[in-house]
Amino acid sequence: MGKCFAPCTIKKKHMSNQPMLNLGSVKIPLAGVTKTWAILAKRGAGKSYCAGVMMEEMAKNGIPFVVFDPIDIFWGLRLAANGKDKGLPVVVFGVQHEDIKLDRDMGRRIAQAVVKENVSCVINTFGLPKAAQRHLVAEFADELLNINNTPRHIFIEEAHEFLPQRVFGGLGVVFNAVSNLVVMGRNRGIGVTLINQRAATINKDVLTQLDTLLAFQNTSPQDRKALAEWVEYHSAEGDLDKFMDSLPFLGKGKGWIWSPEFLGIFERIEIRKRETFHPDREKLGTDFVMPTLDQIDIQGFISKFSESIKVVKKEKSEKTTKESAEEMIEVVEELTIRGMQNLHESQLIEKDIEIRRLQGIINNVMRVVGFSQTENVVMSPMVNNEANMMLQKLGGMTKKIYERLIQHPSGLTKRQIALMCGYSVTSGSYSNSLSKLRTMGLISRNGDTYQALTR
């Protein structure tokens, strides 16, 4: 922190004959809309207020912008500073204060719509679960980077939610999408402003990619260290100690702008008064009544987008109906195949029973004629007295299974037994009955085959 840079001697690159974005004590060339910015300050120090001024200036110069607003304040752009009169023609997507109701799967459609119609919008994600917010932002950022065709600026409030210092689990998708927007957006005419309370919670690799830093009151040692690292990374010229020492004591709306490459400036700034409504919750209190948002300027877009939602819902419904029909066909086919398999197995069992019946007849005939090698012939099963006694003790399903196995001494598979007895092969009671017979030592299992044990 003790490192000190030489006093700023960089000549400002402002061009007096070109349109400027008036932030107050400093004016920014229009080229700033395709640059990357960070507005960093503790809560209540004026970072969102400053972002609102930037949005007002872009609107005056016909530059469309998009605001990701998880804290529910930028709907105030639709109203004048007094909270009553007409403000900017900005479409508000959201769960609250919305023109169009927001859901997690709208990201790509919103990107396509704002590019096609070239409008500015607030995407108020307040009220959506964190996972839904990240999904929506990722889809929007990915789509916008692919299709954008005109200068446009994206403001991301609470930037650490999408560009965290530590990336793990499901955060990887949104991190990649938003970091690509920051790093590669300029090639597509896209500028980005990250707005955050703490510099230390934003991913360092992304933070170093920013062109211009707007720093307001900040007291955390970790955050001031992150700011110092940004200055050193950019080899920015200026009095670092003076910058650091002043951060804890800056008044609201007062700060520093440090832009070593784009503007070539390092100086104190004071943000001008906002022309649109800034809904400061602490000042508004509980008696504030949300004024009716004037939709005249943007009604055309709202109507088109709302109609597109109906079309998408209809397509989803038709797709769901088609998929349901296909699934039903698959189920019928599966049941048909399963029924054919069961029929085939039943026929095999019937053939086996008939073969054994005929074999018994042959064996009896061979005894009558005195055939001596009966040991090589499969004899029909005989149920001895012990087996009969055991059958009397068993009941219900267990008895029926044991009877079938006694009738087929060479054994049956689990499915064959179930088919012959009329039980479901997946039934719990059926499996329990087989287990009971094995526990009692009445049947054995060899692979998939069960056999009765009679003595």
C-alpha cells in the first residue's frame, strides 16, 4: 500500500467537438459505451446512483442498454426524479414492478427482442431464486454475444453473484457466459459495467480486464487491496497513496475515476444529480406507494413480446402433446413386446408340462414291458408323505409355489413360477414367499432356477 506513483501528467483524451456522457464533474466520450467499467463502493455510497446517471446519458444519446437488477431499484428509471412524472422509455421485465412477467427461461428471447427492436430494458430478477437468476443471465449473455449488431451497454448489479471469486458447481455456466461478455463483448459492440459493493468478491481475472474504474467510499482492507492490485496490473500512473487514503472518507456521490488507457485520466469526481427516480428504500419508508408506470412509449414492444410469449407457450404445448403421444406409443409398444414375451414363456411352460406328461406315460409303458435302464429316463415326479405333510403346513402363495416346483423337479425360473401361479414377478409378497421356502430348506436356487427339495 505504500507504493506511490508519480503525479498524474497524462493529457486527457476528451474531444470537445464530440457528444459526451455527462456524469457531473467529468464527461465521457460516447466510445465509453463499448468499454468495460466497474463501479465499486460500500452500500449507500452512490454506486447505483452513479449507474443511473450513466443510463440517463446513454438514453439521451440513443444508446440502448440493459440492466440486470437483483435489488429491485432500476424500475425507477421509468419515472422522473419526483417519482410521479414520466421518465425514460425503458421496458421492465420482472416479478415486481414489471411490464412483462419474468421467468427463468426468458434469457435468450429477451436478448433477441432487445436486439431486434433496439430498446433499453431492466431485467428485475428480484424475487427469483438465485439458481433461476443465474440461468437467465447466462442464457441472455450467451445469446447477446452471438447476435448483437449495434453499440449496447450492459449493467450488472451485484456482479459477484455472476462473477464470483471462487467458481464451483453450477456457477461455472453463468461465470463463463458473463466473463465472455466482459472480455469479448467489445468485438460485438457491447460494453459492460460491473456494479458491486466489494471489489474483493469479484473474480480477479475478470476485474483486471476492465478499462475504467469508478471508486467511491470503501473501508474494507480486502477491497482496497483488490483496487490497488487493479491499479498495479494496469501500470496506472497516479498517486496511489492519495487514492487509498481518501477512500474511507469520501462523501456520497464523490469518488475517483481511474482510466489509464481509455481516457488517460486519474482524478476526483462528483456525480451530478439524477433526473430519474432513485427508490432509496431507507428514505422512502413504508408509506411509499408505487406510481403507475407510463407504458405509452414502449407499449408496442410490450405487445410484441407478450404475443411472442403466447406463441412460445402454444409451441411448447403442441410439443408436449406430441411428446406425450410418442411416449404413449412407446409404452404401448413396450407392453406389447412384454406381453409377447410372457405369452412365449407361457407356451414354453405348457410344452414342458406336456412333454413331462408324455414322458411319464412312456416310463410307465417301459416298466410294463420290463425295460431295465430306467435310470436314464426322466421319471414323473412323485410326492412322498413328507412333502404332503409339508404342503399341509404351508398356506396361500407359499404353498402354491411349492406345489408347482414339486411338479417340476428339474426346476423353474422365477418368472416361470410367477406365470404358472398367476403372480406378479415384481411383487414383494411373491419374493418373500420364495425367500421363506428357501429359509425352510424346502427349495434351492441354482443361478436363475429354483428346485423343490423333497426327501
